[in-house]
Amino acid sequence: MPCLYRCLILACLLGLSQRARAQTSPPPRRLDRAFQTWYNYTGDHQLTDFWGLHTEAQLRRADLLPRRQQLLLRLGLNQHWSDKLQTAAGYTFLRTYPYGEYPEGHSWEHRGYEEVQLADTLGRLALGHRFRLEQRWIRGAGEAGPTFSNRARYQFSAQLPLQGRRVDPKEWYLTAYDELFVGFGRNVDQSFNQNRLYAALGRQFTKAGSAELGYMYHVKAHGDGRTFERNHTLYVAVTYDLDLRRK
């Protein structure tokens, strides 16, 4: 009889252990792959020797063109401390639409940001570091109010002129960057948010205007902690910078 009791107790303990592991083990991951097209306009307009105005608009489409993905609008003030150091602060609006096999739904985001940009050269390479902090207020469809969270971003970029030692008007260049997004603070369950790896061929048409056609491999984590996007993105970028200083 004692042997029977021991067997029953052991069976109960094994059952409870398996049930606890089932409750604590994370759910299986889901992968969502998509092809995207992002159209980007950026303009940094010099107001004085120190102050500048940053303008940016992005139209993002899922499944190459047919489906809406996101609309981003950004406005900021730049501060030029030297040729190698620039800071900025501003506001971003982001509208997200449902897309992909596991959509997150409609959402609206209002975002403040502060950043530091460092520039350097290595031979013919122009190198850049960008550190950005973001304060995000996100409201999903049907939610009474926004949810606040923080995010940090770091981007390392490189540009290689294909003619001469620097990029001048009517010349081609290669450019690439990698940018990591990390969430932190309250309302953030996992730190990794997304990563963007980008490479492109560009042309400097005038002193003020340039364009790039590139590819971006975009990995993004959803808020549920189990869904990850792996997106192949065609990226079209236009830059037009104006010098508005009084001559």
C-alpha cells in the first residue's frame, strides 16, 4: 500500500509540474513576412548659422503598393554646433493601418523626440551616428485614451562617393545604415522593438536635391511578444535641403 501511495503522489507531482511548465512557457512565435514600399521625403532647411528646420513625410505601403501601411509626418528644430555635431528636437505623427497576416489594427501615435548626430570621415567614407529618444503616446482603435512608452534608437550610417572624395552635384554614391530600436520604461513588456538594415544607390542632382533607390530588411516585434515581422522593403527617398539664411 505505501508503494501505491508513493506512485499516486509522484503522478500528481508530475502532472502539476507539466501544468506549471505549460502555463509559464512562452507561446510559440509567429512570423509575418511581407513586401513593402516606402516613399520618403526629407528636408533640412538652414534658417541661421545655428538653427535649422527639419521636415519629413513618409508614405508606407504593404504588399508593394495595394495596401495602406503607415503615414508618418515629422517636424523638428535642428541645432548646428559644428560640422561634426548636431542636435534636434521635434514632433512626429504616425497613423498605422491593419496590414500583414497578423495585423495589429488601426492606431494613432503622437511622439516627441530628441536626438544627437555625430559626423566623421574615414578616407572617402562619410560616417554618421544618430542617437534618438522618443516619447510615444499610442491610441488604438476603440481605446479610450493613449498608452505612453519610451523608445531609444541608434543608427550607424556610411556614405561612399563613386566619383572623387566627396559627393558633389551630378554625382552618384552608395549609402547604407543599420538602426536598432529599443523600448524601455513602463508599458514596455519586451525591450527589442525593431531593426532596419538599409542599402541604396543615390544621386546628388543639385547642391540641394538628391534621390536614393534602395532595399531595407525590416524586422519588427509586435506588442503581443510572439509575432515578428520580417519585411523586404523597396525604399524610395528624396531629399531637398534649402538654405533660407539671409545673404
